[in-house]
Amino acid sequence: MTGLVEVLWREAPPAFGFLVAEHSFEGPRSVDDGLRWDRPGLAVLVTVWVRHHESGFSTSLRAVDAAGRPVAAGLDAVYARLGLGPAQDVPENVSTAHTVRRRTAQHATALGRVLVALAGRDVAETLSASRR
């Protein structure tokens, strides 16, 4: 897994640079299996995971609801919930460095569309509804 995460650490900062440049996020901050960007009211976590001979690439959005409870949802679910396309537009399977690079670009594009669609919405409510 280390090799796949290193590819993510190298490829994701420029691909997700719009988070900082256009959407007031801070980061990225390295985490064990990926990167995290934060702004008040929303965090984005992009990770590569390997478990029991399976691997994947995921992007999740995290917020806190009005009651102070954490709420999280996968980018694929939020993308579909907002009517931007099917969850399959945000694929999560990876096996090589090449697919990590491809997923990085795909997830960055999808996240850019999601952030535009989230403008003016209750983010925590949208994330909560995306998990259903």
C-alpha cells in the first residue's frame, strides 16, 4: 500500500489545488493513508486503502450537524444525491499507480462539481441525506 499512498501524496495536491485556490480550504495535511483538506464546516479526506487483497480509492466529505454530531458521506453518494450523475462516475477501485493517478483526476473533477452544487445548501444535511 505504501507505494499507492505515495502516488496519492504526490498527485493529489496539484489535482485538488482548487480546494485552496477557489474554495477556502487549508491543506493538504498528510494522514496515514492519504490527504485531508479543511475549511470551517467541511473537511475532505482522500485515501487509498488496502485490505485483504482488495484495494480502493475513496474521497469522503465530513461536517458537523446542528446538534454537533459528525456527519460523513462518500463523494460518490453525494455526487449522485445532488443529481450530478451516477455514483459510478466516481469509481473507487485501484490496483496500480496508474489507476491511483486516474482516480485522483476523476475524484478531483467530481469534487469540483459537488462543491459548486453545495453552494447555498446545508452541507451537513446533504451529507446525512447522501448516506441513506
